[in-house]
Amino acid sequence: MFNAQNRIRQLMAERGWTIYRLAQESGLSQTTISNIFKRNNQPSLPTVNAICDACCKFRVQSSTCTGNEPHSHGDLAPPSRVRGPR
């Protein structure tokens, strides 16, 4: 079974983010993030999406997002649709 809290902690650790930083990057309140851990709450889908968006945004800014990661919101078209100059 997937454990959202563990995955969010892992993403935060990979980036060196605190709860405060994740809240800033995701646009969520610190209380929302804290409650995921302190109250053992499973985050809602909109909360998960905000966290995923924040993590991918960080990847793009760090130049490590390829556009193929889950929840990636890169603006790269699939290779079959990319056309070069004619």
C-alpha cells in the first residue's frame, strides 16, 4: 500500500526542504502540510497535486526534469510530435 507521508518526506529530504519551504513552494498552508504528518492524515488529491507540481517545478528550475516523470508538467511534446525545421 502506498504511504503518502513517507513519499512526501522522501521528496522533501531529496530537496532539503522543510515543511515551511514545501508550503511556500506548493502554495499550501504550513498547517496543511504539518497535519499530513502530525495527525497521520492522508492528503487530498488537490493537496497531492500541489505538492507534485511544486516538486516538478523545483526539478525544472534545477534542470533535472525531463518531462517524463510522473506528475511532470513540462511543456515538451512527445517525441513523435516534435518536428524540426523544414
